[in-house]
Amino acid sequence: MPLLELDRISHSYGSHAVVSDLSCALERGSIGCLLGPSGCGKTTVLRAIAGFEPVQRGDIRIGGVTVSSPAAHLPPEKRRIGMVFQDYALFPHLTVADNIGFGLQKSVSAARRERVEELLATVGLAGAGTKYPHELSGGQQQRVALARALAPEPELLLLDEPFSNLDVDLRERLSLEVRDILKRAGITAILVTHDQHEAFAVADEIGIMHEGRIQQWDTPYNLYHRPANRFVADFVGQGVFLQGEVLNAHEVNIELGRLTGRIPTDCIAGCRACGKDCRVAVLLRPDDIVHDDAAATQAEVVAKAFRGAEFLYTLKLPSGERVLSLVPSHHNHALGEKIGIRLDVDHVVVFRNA
């Protein structure tokens, strides 16, 4: 049985539907993520799980117990949920140790001190218990907030844009550290973010949200290589769509050559039904286009972005269509230069033209 189940929940502010018929489930010990652009409803879903927002339709179950439905609403403090906020929400007048132990007021003093010391070590802040929040860096404050949320041993941990106030390098490093901490503690958690790099670094499963609905709930690998629809394909990673022609159930032809893979049934059936040529949109990621001096196909470099170990080149094909390619940075080509390219596609991603 999943620890967390959202069964067709909906929530509106007045006449404005923010969440519509949304469902997902998270197994015990897993880390999930709601990922999407601003205004897609992800924070509202998190607040509904926490008990801060009601649901107009559907059910939220934690450990098999219904905590939210139109007929029932368990108060937040009785849900055994921990929460890490975007702004940390630490008490400035309390020490680090007192912040972490704040939710353990009913515990015996010795047990409380032992739990606080254990958590300080867990989050890499052993010996920092006597400091105050203003004496810590942003990353250290976030670790204190995490330790405080973990102190009462919640069944479920919610993280609301927890790294958004940090610089890019620290965000990336801390996201990996947080995942390691949660996994070692066996904590079930769900993260909300608009940053896909953060989501990919932390989560086992991710729900891509758009206009109050989950478009696809899947592993990061499948979201990138097997997107369920055009929105997911556009939102996750980088890529471009080239026009292609479906030849049969296993082949599609594009300007750069013939691709072999599984062509979605609706592409084939749709083309036959409409009687028109089988034109489709084929997704190409930057890693699908390989720089090869010996290749017959030449493409013009029209833009380049240096990324340290790699360049991200924007290349113009003979037809005028553009593709992206990741190329090792010792291949430093000038704008306007033509380079050889070839396809190296492991996952054929095809969608019917709108």
C-alpha cells in the first residue's frame, strides 16, 4: 500500500479551478516531486496534503487513512507530517539546538537532547547547536530547517521550494545532500519545485504539472526519454521538433535520416484515418545529434553556449530547420562554420501534428 495517495482531488479559489482531478501515489521510503511552471497548482497540492487547504472533490490518504475529503478534514497537527519551508522559518531568538528541538517539547529533556545531537550529526552540523540562525550560511540554515522537520519522526516530509533562496552551485550540492539524508533516514518525502535540475537530483518519481493536472508521473529517465505528450517533452530538458513521415509501425523518416523505434499507435492510426500523408513531429534532444567530421550531412553553427566540458551548439540544417547538439568543448567551431553531424537516437519520440 502506498504511504501517500491522492485520488482525483480538486481545489478551486472561487470560480478559478487550481487543481483538477489530480491523482498520484508515493510508496513508503520514496521521494516524489511535483514539478511545473509557476501557477500550475503544485504548491496548492502540497498545502492540501499538509492540511492547510481543503479539497472540494477526491480523497487524500496517508498510510491508508483518509485525511482530506469533502466530508472529512484531519487537522495539520494530527497528520504526522513534517514541512520544510522556502524561507526556512527558523526562530531567530532560539539557538540551532532549540530550533531543532522545538517540536519535541513533550519529550524528556535527556531524550530531547539526544535526538537533537543525532540530527545535528545527520545534517552535518555537529557542534553547531549553540549557534543562532544568523550565524549560519543559507545552506546551513536549510539543514537546520530539515533537521527540525525530521525531529518528531514524521511519516511524511513535505518540502516547498526548499532551495530557491540559494545560489546555483549551493542549490545543486545541497539537493544531493538532502536526498542522501532522506534516503539514509528512510523518510518518505514530496518536493515542490519549478527547477527540473533540482527535481532530477532529489526525486525518485516526478509529476509534471500543467494547469492543475499531472501530465505524467514517472521516473526522471522516462520523463526525459519517454515523455507522454508535447507539454512534457517541451518542459523537460532541451530539444527541438523536426517534421517527419511515418513509414510503418517501426520507422519514421526525417531530414537527417531514417529512425527505427516504436511509433505510437495513434500516429499510425491517425494518419490512416485522415487519409493525408503521415506527417508527425519528432523530438530530437541535444545528445541525439553527434558531431562527426566524416558525416555526409553538414550543418551551420548559428549559436553556441560554452558549458565548460561541452558546447551547446544551435545548428541550421540545409532545409533551414534548427537542431541542438552537445559537443565536447575542444571542438570550438566559429559561428557560420559548417560541421558534420549524424544521428545517434536511442529513443524515438513521436507526436501527431496538432
